[in-house]
Amino acid sequence: MIYFIGIKGTGMAALACILHDLGEEVAGSDLTKHFFTEEPLIARNIRIDEFTKENIKDGMTVIIGNAFGEDFEEVIAARANKSVTCYRYHEYLGILMSRYISISVAGSHGKTTTTGMLSAMMDTVFPTGYLIGDGTGVIHEDSKYLCVESCEYRRHFLAYKPDYAIITNVEIDHVDYFKSDEDYRHAYEEFSKNIKKTCVICGDDSEARKLELACDHIWYGEGENNDLRAINIVEGTTGMEFDVMFKGEFQYRYHLPFVGRHLMWNSLAVIGIGMLEGLTPEVIEEGLCSFKGVKRRFVIEEVGNNVFIDDYAHHPTEVSITIDAARKRYPDKKLVAIFKPHRVSRVFHFADQFANALLKADEIYLCDFTSIDDKEEGINIDIHYLQEKIPGSKILSEDDQGAAILAKEEPAVYLFMSSKDIYGLANKVKRYQNS
């Protein structure tokens, strides 16, 4: 029995699904509250228990979610039982990756979407497994490749030794752990020592350019100093096209059904991996076009005259890019941004940047911190700290009263942005408008 402490976590749920599909007996524990990540677990009849130390049984292999400290009762019970083998999530995943040709997707922003794109492309050619940070874990019995979203938080990605890697950008995040830009960059430099073959890294990112990489690498982006370049870019409301150059030579003109410049950058990174594995441009393009998106990343639902977009954006750069993409997709509609932050340190550190990003929207609503891991010692702020920096913004409750306020903004594009469970509020707004 492989038992997951915190099985509804995005990475944990994905890993549980993979191990189940590999024939392992899998179960786990978590809160009774509904999370979108539990749906694939339920579909596989994976048992989900409420937290209690009694869940830990002799002989188990226990995988501990990284959100749970050593003082958590189930963790204490697992560590104390000499017949139980314990791993942290990232430790076990690193072992699993060693069985395949593995591709890590790292970076401050865009990891989930890029991993989804990469998996879609690779799986059209080779049996490919993938673990994505939206709770999706897929493996085939004959999988040759494994694509893994690889998080830098607390340097967890140093447990991975991938054959290839993508680094999308190196803009500091997780400021509750990383102490400086230099500290953040150093984590990526350490990670580069683990990459066995080649790293495809964004050369338009100024912080990435400061890295001293310890592996073979290909720079990608729009700038002339990149090995792999996108030029002659044409963007529309339903797609994009661009020429790809590699070391000065024209390769192919790609036509892709994506909206938003960030998706062009993500695509270019995936194209780089495809080229390294000898795929033709036509095959790469077909694979990219098969990508239908990932959960909670710019997920669009059109309801009457309104548009609801759910996105995981929780860093100011992500908020800015997400609003830009919504503008590009719906240039003539009013854009209503609803933002719920995660971690007081992130808001305290990036408050001005959050304000500048959110001011791109027409109307701005802010929801307060509610997660158990939002509060941090030494930082005593609430959502008013951010509101004071955004003229005209309003604080919104995540209940029927808040939903009624949002419903009056119609017709509009409602852009719900958070790494937390803000999608429940969106559902309330839809019910108000349909009643």
C-alpha cells in the first residue's frame, strides 16, 4: 500500500493517479472539503480518508505532501513506525523519473501550461507519461518518456535528475523561502548540474541570462542573441503564427490555435525539445495543436453575454500576462478582475507590481486571504494593504453577497485569478445570472 498524506494536493493527486495506473494499491488522506484535484482520484476509486494518525498502518510506503510539517500527526505516526518507509513528494517523484527518459519543466511562471503542451506533443509520437501541477497524472504501460512539472520551492526540484529540462524564466518568487534574487538564481544553477543532456532556457529573461549553467543549453526567445528564435509573429483573437529560426537558419512557419504572447514563448520551448528528439516541424506542429489546455490555466466558459475565465495566476507577472491575454481574446468586452492572493509575504513583497498588473483591468475586486498557509510570522497585513495601492478597487466576500455584486457587472469578461479555490465564487455568479 502506498499512502499519500495530503492526497488532494496538485502534485500528490497526479502522482497517486500515476502509481495507481502502474498497478500499485493507492490510498490517502486529506480534508473533506472538495478540491478540483480529487475528481481523477474518485474516477479511479482511490480511497480518500479524513486525517487521523490511525490511517498509518504497518508496512506502508507513505508519501508526505510538502505542505505538511514534521509535527503533523500522520507524519509523526509514519516516521515513528519502523515498518513504514517514508518519502517526501519530491523525493519519491525523483525516483520515479529515473525509470524513464525524463523532461523537467521548471521556471517561475508557465510551468503547468508548458508541461501540458510538451506532453501533448510528445504523446502524439511516443507513449508519454506526464505529471502536471493541475492534479493531472497520466502514464502508459509502455511509456518511454515522463514529463514533469518541477517546482523550485524550497529547492525541491533538486531531487530530480532529468535528461532534458525547460526553464521558462527565473523571476524571483516564494519570497517566504528565497532570500534574494541571487539565492533564487543559485537554486537554478544547482538544478542545471542535474540535467543529463540539454536545457532549453528562455534567453529573453534577464535573470535567466545571469545563470552560470552547468549543462548543455539552448537559449530561446525573440531576441537576436537566442539560438532558437520566433520572428515575424502575427497574433489574432483565435490563434498565432510565427517563423522559427535555429542558429540563423529558417526552420518552419508554425500556425497554432493559441492566444497570448506567453503561449508563443511556451510553444517555442516545446519546439526546442521536439527538435532535440528529432521530430519534424510538421509533427511538432500537429502535437502542439492537439493541446487543449490544462485545469485552472486560462480556462474559458462563455455563458450568454458573459465570459468566465479561471486562471491560477498568483504572481504579478502572471496576473499581467493573464489580463493581456484576456484583452487580446476579447478586445471589445469589459474586463472584471477578481484576485485572491496566496501568502502574505508575496503580497507584501510585490504589492506595487500586483497593483500595476491589476490596473490593466476595467474593474478590480480583491478577496482576502483564507488559506491556512497564507499567514506568516512577522508580516501582519490583510487584503486592505493591497487595496490601498489600487484606486477604485473593491474588497469582495466569497459568498452570495459577493456573487450578487459581481453579477451586476454583466455583460463582462470575469477573470478569476488565484492559486486558491476562487472558482467556487465564479459558480455562484453564474447561478445569480441564470436565476
